Amino acid sequence: MEKRYSDMSHYELQQEVARLHEKARKAEQMGMVNEFAVYERKAVLAKAYLLNPDDFLPEEIYAIEGDPGAYFKITYLNGVFAWGHRLINGKDEEALPISMLVKLKD
């Protein structure tokens, strides 16, 4: 039975992220685009568990990693997910792993 990310130690999470990146690299080399995307998304989620949710503040605006020019305003946090809205076309509320959010420079 696999361990949940929330039950893993810091070291185990780092190992998992490295393992997922390696699997993603191999999938990309083999032209397996869907498999690559799955491994990358899992790595993003595992990275979120390496971060402290208290470092991400409601009502703050963050850039979205991997989406240049896109910004996200946090409404609230639930675990390692930030719930809120994208600033452009952000009508619907959505959740992003906190590892996808990049603090804007002051």
C-alpha cells in the first residue's frame, strides 16, 4: 500500500519528487505526453507538502508557476491547496497546490 504524501517525511517527499521527475523525463523521451503530464502534476502536489501553508496568505496575489502572466488571488487555504480566483477570466473558484504559487516581489 502506498503512503499518502501527508504521511511522508520531508526526506521521503524529496525522494518522491525526484522519482516522479525521473519518470516524467522518461515518459517525455518516449513521447508519452499524457503520462508525462500525470507525473509532472504528481510532482507538483508532492512539492506542496514540502512547503508551509502559513507562508501563503489569503487576499494576497501570486504568480502561477508555468503560466506566464497569470496571477492568482487566494481566498482561503485548505491544507496544501489555495482556493481563489485567477485575475484574468477568473470567474470560477478553483484550487491550486501552493507549490504552483510564486510570491510577487514587493
